[in-house]
Amino acid sequence: MSQNNDYIVIKAMEDGVNVIGLTRGTDTRFHHSEKLDRDEMMIAQFTEHTSAVKIRGKAVIQTSHGEMSTDDGA
């Protein structure tokens, strides 16, 4: 089974940032969630079960495609 082994790094810039994993397949569903507090970091990987990650709150995200922020100014 083909899967992307890229990692993403998520750094919370405020308390209560939600990171939600979404399933792969015909029905996209939530399958995992984490809550990060300010300055906490999470390293995530796309797998055969995870096809997308949803992030709520102010965070900086680093991927192989560059760095981005959920805040409008970055």
C-alpha cells in the first residue's frame, strides 16, 4: 500500500490549539485529536489511515513544502 512518509511539525502559538487527524477512504472521518498548549510541538506523519490534518488555533506548521502559519500575518 502506497503512503507518504513526510512529517509535519506543528508548534502551538497559544493554549488550546486542536490538531485533528482525518481518515483516508471514501468517507472522511475524524479519527484522532490532540490539544496543544502554547509552545508545545507535535510531529505528525501521514499514514495509510491518515490523509489530512486539521488545525484550529494559532500555530506554525513546518512541512517539506515550507513553513506556514494559521495566523493571517505570517
